[in-house]
Amino acid sequence: MKEPALGLVPDLTGLTPLVQLVGYARALEICVTARTVTAQEAKDLGIVRTTVPLDGLEAEAERLVGSILRSVPSAVRETKRLVAAVGAVPFDEQCRIEQQAQRRQLRAMNE
């Protein structure tokens, strides 16, 4: 979030997830100071899932991709859509769309 140091404002929708992850005060401090967040701080704040040494990056990426590819693609797509909906729809609606998604998956498995 270097934009304020350049006389600009953050404009690529990174603010919402940042505030959700670290809270208003920390997000504001990171943005208005335009400071660099270290890898360890990003991990501690929950901005990143893990950190790896540069020489282990490719192996970690391959491990993660392999894990994702072992899952059923349609279930991954549905799950991604459902996770994105959390908080954007009321809880009752979330329950309904999860049940609908599960029915679609079960029907697809039986075809």
C-alpha cells in the first residue's frame, strides 16, 4: 500500500481484505505510513498463510498446487464460491446456498 507516499490512494480493492484481516487501526497505519510489511509480520498478521525461504518457494508452490489438484475440480469451484459468499449474505442464505451446492455435487457424482 505505497499509494499514499505517491499522493494517491489504494484503488485495487486491497483495502477490504486488509481491514478484515488486520483490523481498522493496523490497516490504516500500514497504508498511511506506506511502510513495507516484512514476511514474518505478514504471517503474524494473517496476511499470508506461510513463508518459505526463496530456495524452497518452487517446492512449496508445487506441493500446494498438487494438493489442490487432488481435489475434484467442481467441488473446488463450488467451495471457492461458497467461501466468497460468507459475510456477504445472511447466515440463513449461506446455509441455503451451501445445501444447494451440496445437492449439485451429489447429483454430479451420480451421473
